[in-house]
Amino acid sequence: MPVAPTSALGRTASNAYTVVAQGKGLPVGRCNLCGEHFPFKSNQGVFEEFWRIHAESFPQPCCPDTLCSNHRIAASIPKAYQCFGGTALGSKRYRCKACGKTFSVKPAGLNPIRNQIQSDKNPVILRMLMGKMPLRRICEAADVTPPVLYQRIDFFHEQARAFLAHRERKLADTDLSRLYIGVDRQDYAVNWTQRKDKRNVVISAVSSADNGTGYVFGMHANFDLDCDPMRVEAEAVANGDTGLPMPHRKFARLWLQADYDANVAASLRQQAVGTLSGALAATYVAAGQRSDVESPERFTGADTLPTTGMQVHSEYTLYGHFLHLNHLLAHVGKIRFFLDQDSGMRAACLGAFADRIKARDCDAFYVRIAKKLTVDEKRRRLRDAEAIFHAVAKKYPGMTERHIKLHMLKERIAAAQAIGQWKDRWVLHPLPSMSEPEKALCYLTDFGDYDADHLAWLYNKASLHAVDCWFNRIRRRSSLLERSISSSANRGRMWNGYSVYRPEQIGKILTILRACHNYVWPAVQSKNTPAMRPGLAKAPLDYKNIIYFA
């Protein structure tokens, strides 16, 4: 799935691209307009990941076998399935005509807590789970066994997923003229379960949050529980997948053991230090050194692949995430994306929204924040910025505060600095805040069609504030997703006694958290939840609205 480089946006050629080689087994595309090279992706892999993410958000019954040709065909299609009786609970059963597997489909309107023992404890269990109480303490406080608690987590996940799908289908009828969406990723370490193999599985999840409302439109981890590693590995060997270039493989989106071993062998640890400009340049250098500029994953000896389910190449999860957003927000008038400095994120965003970018309904910016500053350093930068602002105000006494800000922004845009081998032009924002005390911005979709004032205010809107607040809430609300600690004695391995032991729990907890963040927890000052501002809810909801949703 090739993505046109930024410099080629809006221009056409009779033969725009040429397939060339970057090395043995590494086919890449070359843009005949600007000469830039870019990696190929498997269209099949991109579609499979989009389907996984979209089906997670809007579930529909289909064949549960991920390798079956009917896996992405709805159970309502008679050519693919046949009715196969029902269950004792009244669910319809179907048999797949391709693989012969049977599965059941729950009828609409069923009581969600039917046949549950001690269902009255559900609200208090969910409240404690979302209040950062460790699982063992929940078992003690609610007087339930660990198996019952894990069953309740599965139940809460299914309810939250159905609740979010029901509400977000209404987005198509909501009048949203503009959205300013920040996009970033967060990593989660899974504790090891065997003393003989103390390596972590590290799962990465990408999220998009609207800066205006705080609404989180998606949080998707690069992990597919439905894929069986032993079965996929065996079929990959039988198909000769490991001997093919990555974009030509049947399982291009999945991490195979051979690819993991090769990645560990070639891994180099790099750390960007120093000033914000130095960190920007170091990120470009690191990206340029990768065989695939869109793939940032580097495994070390302290990492491993999951034993149940399979890890997905993070760039495919990015493509699936943005394609899902394109489907979910198709009715929105204009969308501005503010992306963390990530080559894979840039390619996925521009690829998924290429038509809207050309139609000028969508724009994208890189945003890089200096996140490792102490509170005192943040306050010092704020004081310095205020002093510069007052100096400009004294120089132009007739200007309003708004026009002074506009003037400073336009001056910074005119002095933009080209950084990295792609000569991206970065602007240092002159008006910092405590949450973003030092911020650099790069306009990725510049057609030169905005006037100076319009462009300046777009730069002023660029922020990762909403998605960063969401990430902070995840860490503070869930003991399972708390940041792990790495010590020199552990040789880079990470351990947290409260962290998850199964990778699939990460996606489940994130879905429950997203439902609570958007609909249950109001802001301290406004008393509104993120869902109230776009009109998806009229008031803050209760945990019971999720638990008893049918």
C-alpha cells in the first residue's frame, strides 16, 4: 500500500512510481516526481488489520476461524453459512460452509446478566477495577474468587464494546464541522509467567483523542488474540512465507519467530538526548537507518513474542487505526491530525486520508513535545515566554493580545528550520503551557493554499494535550496498565506485580477505560464528559449504564 510522499501531494504524473530494490528481498517504491523512496505494505495485511480493528469496534458475527475464507463474511449471508439449530439459551447456531466450524449468535435484547451468580456485585467490582485497585484486593473487598473476577472483566469488556458501538453509530447523525485530533502511542509490558524465561511481551497501542472535547475515538493494540502462533507458523513455513519479501507474504502483518530473531540480532539501542531540536534530528537519523522507515519496532534480549495470540507489526496497526477513523469520521467537515513524530504514523495517516487531504478536508502536523522537563524547568520556560510576549506587546502597544500571538506565530513560521534528511520544516511554538512547555511543529500537508493568518492559527491549534491527558488517566486509573520499572539488576527486564500476565487483558481494560472516560467521568471544572460535548450523551452516565446495556 504505497503512500505518496508529502512533496508529491497534489501533483500527478503519467508514471508516478517505479518499483526498485533497497536490498535483497526489500522491494520499495520510488516517486518519479521527487525521487523519494518508500516501503511497500501488503494490501491484504492492511485490510486484515483494518477489519480486526473495525470488527472490535462494531462487532458482527462471522466464522471464528481467522484462516477461513468466510472469517470476514457476516453470518447473515446464506451462501457462506447454513442454520444449525440453537443453544439452550436461545442463541442461533450457524455452520460455516467453507471450514465446517459452528458458532452461535446471541439474539438481540437478552438480559446481559442472565445466569450470573452474585450479579449485584458488578457495579462495585467495576468501580474498584476503574479505581486502580489491584485484582487481589478486589477479590478480597468484593468477596469473589479470581476466576469470577476474570469472568467479570470479560463481561465488562463485552458490555463496553457493545455500548461504544451503539453510541458511536450515532456519530454519522452528529453535526461535527471540525475536529482537531491528537494521535500518539503508549506501550504496555506484560509480566513473564515462567522463571526460566523472564522476558516481557511489550504491546503498543495507538490512540486518537479530540483536543476540543477530549473524546477518545479509538485505542487499538498491536495484538491479535484470534491468531494461533503454532498454526500460523506452520502454515507460513508450508507456504514459504519466510522466504518472500515482507509485503508479498500471506501473514505480512504478523510477527513470525524468524522475523523476531532477525530483529533482535540487528537491534541497536538509540536514545535521543539533549535539546528538542537535537531530539528531532536524532529521530530522523534513527528512522533513516531502518530497513523499513515505517517500522519503529526494535526488540532486545529482554523482549519476546506472546505465546497465545500474535503480535502485529505496529505499522499495520497504524494503517488499520487510521482507516477505521476514516470510516468512523466520514461525515465530519474538516479534520486536523496532530501526530507524534513517527514515520509510520505519518505514512498511515496520509495513506488512509489521501483523498480527503487532496480535497483539502484534512490536514496533518507533526507535534514533538519536550516531555522530560522537571516542573521547575517548565515554569522557567513559561516565564521566559511571558517575558518575550510582554516585550513584543510593549513594541506594538496598539495590538490586542490575539494579534500579538498571531504576529509571534507568523514570525516563527517564517523562521522555520529544516531538519532531517527529508528537510521537514519545523516551527518552535512561541506560546508554551505547563502541559506542553516546549513544542515543535511540522506541517505535513502544505499545499501553499492557506493565507498567513489561517496557517498561523492552524499551527496554534496543534497539540497532543487531549491524548496525553487520556494516557495519564490510563496509568492513574488502572493498576494493570501502570508503568513498569526496569532496574540494572533486571538487565533491562521490566516487572510490576500488578501488571497483566496475558496480553489480551490489555485491550479489554483499554476498551472499558475508554467507555468510562468518554461517558462516565466528568471533567472537574465543567462537569461534562467528553461524550456530552459532541452530543453523544446528555449527562454523565453511571457504571450501571454500561453493565446493564442490552
